[in-house]
Amino acid sequence: MHMSVSSPVPAPVSAPTQAELLDFVRRAVADTELISSLPLDPEGRTWVRLEGPGGSEAWLIGWPPATGTGWHDHADSVGAFMTASGELKENSLAARLPTDGWKTLELTDGVDRERRLGAGQGRAFGRHHVHEVLNESADRHAVSVHAYYPPLPRIRRYSRSGRVLRLEQVERPEDWQ
């Protein structure tokens, strides 16, 4: 009788889904000790890196009044974010943009979306999601938790004038250190 012996093969680690990332940010937002530990700066955004699920990249971010990200996307990463305190506004595009090979794009009517996300409200998003996130309050900080998978390989930054979206810059992780 012939017997073969196979060595156990480790199960592949599955990438976290958008729903799992949203669940992670929801749990993090509910951790009042974590949220209150973030140092807030009156002038600029502050952030602390968190351990996200399944090798994801996660951040706790403080937003002073009247600050925002500008238009950007997270390239090939999916993500989720949720407001822990204050209110954030997300402006996004409900359109799939070409991923590469363009500098200027004219947007069609009806692609703009706006969401207001108060404490405990958030959303997940897919790859190449173009948006900007803002704290429009004149006097109150907002705090949020964000998670991305795969960890951000790059962020593309855009400027917008009316219906014209222009690619301005591509940032890589080494630019954020």
C-alpha cells in the first residue's frame, strides 16, 4: 500500500471586504477611550495609525473646523470610514473614471453625490472612489476612523473647477512618512 504524506498548507488569509472594514470602523468608533485619546490640533488634521483587520491600513483622524481632504481617490484600495464625533460631509462622484492615461476629464451632469455623516454614521466604498471629505463646522472638531485594503499603494489628488476634474498629483506611501 502506498501512502502519501502531505504537509499542511496554511490557509490563505482572505482580504477584508468592504463590509468587514465598515464593521471594523464601527467597532473603533464605539471605543470611547480610543476616540478620546486622539490629540486634537486647532490648526491641522491629526492622525494615529491603527491595526486594521486582515492587514488593512487604518487611521483615527481629527478634523479641525473648516478643514478637508480635497478631491482624491485611493487607487486600487477599497475602504470604509465612520464619524466618531462632530459631522463630516462627503462629496463624491457616482461615476467610474478611467484609472490611468488622463489629466483632465469633463464630468457629466448628475454624477455629484453629497452625504452628511454625523456621529455613528459611515460608509464603505469600492476601488477608484473619487471623493472629498470636509468638516464644515465653524467651531467644532470632528473625529473619524478610516480603513483601507490593500494598504494604500497611492492616492491620486485632483482639482475641480465646475465640471472639470484635473489630476494634479499622485502620492505614494513614502510621501506621507
